[in-house]
Amino acid sequence: MGIRGMCYDEKENGYWIIAGIAPDPDQPDNSLPNNWAVWFWDSNHQLQRRLAKSDLPQDTRLPNPEAVCVIRANDEDYLLLISDNDKGTPSSYVLVPTTHLK
């Protein structure tokens, strides 16, 4: 597993991390599963998985998330997960309420 993206959450006093298998982009291996998860690492050095690819609604297209950031909208905090899709394909994203990740 490798870290794909990470951001600091000042309100929660910790880091949100996207981690998953990171195959060589110059030599893709389609036999590797594209599993990934979102983890939270707090100030007490506790690492907890908060979201897996399989936790998203089935119709959500987020094949290769590479970035995560915390945003605030309508007085609620969200994680913005951004996917680096195939070459020539626009990136995709999903907003996940942080209340669903506790």
C-alpha cells in the first residue's frame, strides 16, 4: 500500500489519508485489484480506517482517488475525494460528509 493523498484537518486535529495499491503507471498491471481506503491519523498516533471503496454507493465512479481535502459547505464538513481517471478522461470527485466517517 502507498499513500495517494493526505491533508490536515484542523478541526479534528489529525490527517485524512487515502491509501491503496500504487502500481507503476508506466507498466500497469490489470491483475492488481484497485482497492483503496480513507484513513484518519489523529494526534495520539491512532490510525483508523474510516471509508473503503466498497462503502461508496454502487453508482459512484471514483476509480483512482489521488487527492483528499476538507471543505466546509452549508455549515457541514466534507471530505472532497478527487480521482485521477484514465488518460483523456475527465477527473471525477465525490463529497463525503465527515459525520459519516466517525
